Amino acid sequence: MPVYDRGYTHWQPSEGKSLPAWLIITGRGVIEPLKRRWLLLLILMAWVPAIVKGGIIYFKLKAGNLTDLLGGGWSSIGPDGFLSFLEGQRFFVFALLAIVGAGLIAADRRDNGLSLYFSRPLSLIDYLGGKAGIVLFFYCLVTLLPVWVLCLLAYLIAPGATGLEMLLVIPLRATVYCLLSGTSIALVLLAFSSLGKRSIFVMVWWAIMITGTEAVAAIGEGLGSHSLQALNFLGQYHNLGSVVFGTPARLDVSLFVSLAMVLGWTVLAVWVLRRQVRPVEVVS
Amino acid sequence: MDGTVTKVNPATAPRDARIRVSSLTFAYARRPVLQDVSFGLESGAIGLLGPNGSGKTTLLRCLLGQVPLPAGKVEVAGLDMASQARRARARLGWMPERGGVIPGMSGVGLVAYLGELSGLPSRDAMQRAHEVLHYVGLADERYRKCEDYSQGMKQRLKLAQALVHDPAWLFLDEPTSGLDPRGRVAILELIRDLAWNKGLGVILSTHLLADVESVCREILVLREGRLLARQDVDGNAREPRQVFEVEGFGDEDAFAAGLQRLEAQVTHQNRLWLVTLDLDRLGHPEKDEQGGYRAEVGTGAILEIAAETGFALRRLRRRPVTLAEEFYHLVEG
């Protein structure tokens, strides 16, 4: 019988299995932005540094110039080189996450979407996990994924020279770093998103958080004060990244201070999210 | 609109879909919104009435388990909403008054997405989305972006998303809000069909009494957070004191004296006599299946008096008490 002749029918469950709620939210949240061409262009641009680095690795390995590659610097294939690469991606991280993440909760608050979500068999953790998954996906798309590809490229070109380091150690370090930093960054961005109902305001606050704190740290550095570096939002993650990658610290800030800062705003973000993400808005 | 195929899902078939609310008290920021509300519902269409701010929407949110329940108990389908709200919500459909569509998604995409979040496998969710969108009359518009929908289409879409997982109960918050008369009738027809023909329980929260009259069999009336009354929509038929409209000509004094023998109260509106009778005083009046008094009990007695006194009747009928009159009587005391 054609579907339009049947009227309302009760649901007959099939054999198929349903996915976890957070994964459904992440899946939908990832697919929708990827339909925008200019966002794809931005992602492509974010891969340009990786392509350049890949080219350098290719030519140096082909030329047998392994000593150069194992040294420090952005183009090297040592841990320092990959951490520098991740640092260099910060503009794309900022821009991409601002575009994708600013409206994730703000739009739901504006359109009463939270009420819809929480009329389903869904917990707060499912909802936030799903939204954080979207941010984490795009974060890893321009950080972790290029590192994996570059490591694989280096290994395929010169398996003997690069060995286990390229196949396992660096990818593992990058994975740990990107997942930890990405989760924290995602929670902070979602907390900003939950504070407003308009994406543009969230973007402004996000810009202040990323570029503003970096500018303040730079001004402090120019004036000879290193203590202001503790305010540099992304800088703290890179500083802690030096522990994961086993390289010298990136800032003149104690690692404990960096850890305290990162933990501090992550906990603050979770507190804000618990307060703000509710199906009902309480107006006192 | 009536479906001829009825597939019954054992997971959501009627079984035990009762709602039990006992001594529910709730406050927003120390402002009491619901106070000691208790009732039980089996199924069918129930109207939730009350003035603005009386706690209708909050009561629905308590039934959905969207707010913590500090005092009292709410059970839906045998599940305690304080501890098992997530499980219970798989059997509940919610149509919010405000917002309720996610911009950027097509109609079918939104409904399928929310179906998946309700626990349907992906393929089932998509199939159900198409079915319910056909049912609510959005078949041709289902691939359009939600934000491009008209108000009437958005209301239908919200109804579709509430239906996609085949809930046992539908909670509808002002479903006809912002609709033109034609759109309003269409939505009410759908709701009526679901409640009366498809076996879904419906709680319709609204301040439009006509909507309730056209869909519901029973009403719950809230005022200032308290459950003021619970009664059938045609509850006036159950009251022994009823008003009859009489118009005629002849010996008015004799007719009036005859009515006095029935202990009737008589008032006049121009040429119309409003005769209030206590039907219990007329012996053992016959009642209908729902326990309501048959109108013939009163009209028969008046006819006898008219025949005795030679008063020629031009009009004689029981005066229908509208839900509006009943509502204002309840709410305003």
C-alpha cells in the first residue's frame, strides 16, 4: 500500500540497531556544515601547511637528507617539528571552530531546540558529548589528521630511516595531545555558545579568548613581563603539549601554571554548561 | 486520514500507559508554580485549561521529566519520572509552543533526526519521518528547509516530530497558536484523529476553549498552580440543576404557577423564560450511559405544565452551558 494511503500507523520496529544518542548528534552536526562550500575551502586551506610540510619531507627524504629532518623547526619530522606544526595551525583552529562551534548551543537556545532534545530519551552528557564531538571532529580534521598523514607519508617514503617513531610514537603523542586539548577547547567553546543566543556574539567572545589573550601575552612579552603569558589561551595547551611530545617548554610559564589554567577554565566551562543547558529557562 | 492498516508495536502498544500524579509541588526560583497537584489519566484526549501563568506548561514539563521534581510523584507508563524519565520519554511526544524546529535542516531530516534520538534505528527513523509527514500533510514540503516553512507548516512539522517514534502520549502545548482559522481546524482534525481513532493519549494545553471542546472529552482546570477541577467537557449534563429555555404564549400566570409546583426558578429575558429545574426533585430521573441527565426529564415536566395550563410552546430546550461559561465559572469562582 502506498505510504500516502496509510494514514497514521503504529511503528513496527525493524531488526536494525539504534546508535548512541551522542553519536547521532555528532554525525548530524558534522554533516550539515560540510555542505557549505566555503567551509570546505577553509578546511582545504588549513591543509596547505600540511601539504607544504609533506613536500619538504618528501624531497628531503628522497635526497637522503635525514639529518636536517631530525633537527628542530617546523619542517622537521621530530616531535618538535610536529608540535610546531600543531602550533602553526592555531589560526585555522580558531576560525574553523568559531564558524562551526559558535552556534551549536546558542542556536538551540534561540530556537527552543533544547526543549526538543530533552523531550527525547537523552541525558545532558549525551547532548554535550554529541556537541563536543562536533567541535573535536573539526579540531582533529586540521590538526591530528594532517599529522597522521604526514607520519604515514614519511614512513612510506623511508621506512627504514623513520621506523617505529613515524609509525607509532609520533602519531600516538599527537593523538593524546589533540584529544586532550581538543576536548578542553571544545568544552570552553560550548560554554561560550551556551551563554548567548546569537552566534555572532559567541564568535566575538571566542575571538577575544583566542586572539585577545594572545595579544595581551605578546604585549606583556614586549614590555618584558613573562607572567602575562599565562593568559595566552592556546599557548597553555602548546606549553603542555611540550610534555606530551617531550620537547622544551614553549612559554616562559611553569607547566603547573599552564596545567592549572587549562584545568581551571575546563572546570569553569563544565560548570557553565551544567547551569545553562536545560530544557527550561528559569527567569527569576 | 483514517488509516486502514494498523501495525501495533509491542513496545508502544497501549499496555500500561497510565499517568499518575500525586501531590506534585514545583517552584521556579522559589516562586511556586504547581501546588499539591494530584490526578490520574488512563488515555484519551484531555484538555489542560487555565489562565496564563497557571502552570499548564510547567505541568507538562513535569510529566516529561524535564525539570527536577522536588516534591510529589509523577509516574508515566509505570515509570517514575524522578528516576526513569529517560526511559519514559521514549513513549512520550512533545510539541512545544515556542520554537521547536532546528534551522538548517529539511523537514524530513529534522523529523528523522529526532526519531533517531528517540531510539529508532536510522532506516526506521527515515521511513517513519516520511510516513508522519505524509500524515500531517507536509508530503510535498518535506524537503524544504524548516526555516522557510509558514507558521501553519511549522505547527504540522512539530506535530510530526512528536509522532515519529509512535508515542503512547502526546503533550501538546498551544498547538494552534498563531494559526489562521483553516490551519487551526486542520491541526485540530489531526489531533482529534490521533486521540479518537488511533488510540494515542493526548494532553492538550491551551487557553482556547473551543479547541478543547472540539477535541477533548475531559478537562483539567488549573488556577495559580492548583488543580481546580477535573470534569467531562459536557460536564454540565451531570449537574442536577439545569436551565431550560422556554418561549410561548397563553396564560403566563397559570404557567408560572405550574412551574412553581416544580420548585423551578424562573427569570425572563425579553420573551424568553429561563427555567432552572433541579432534576433530582422530579423523582428518579433517567440518565444516559455517561451518567448525565437526559434533557427529556426536564422538558417532559415543563411540557406537562404547559399542557395543563394551556400555554402554547414555541420553543423548549435545555440551555447548553458552553465550556467558556463553565471555565469562567470555575476560574473566577
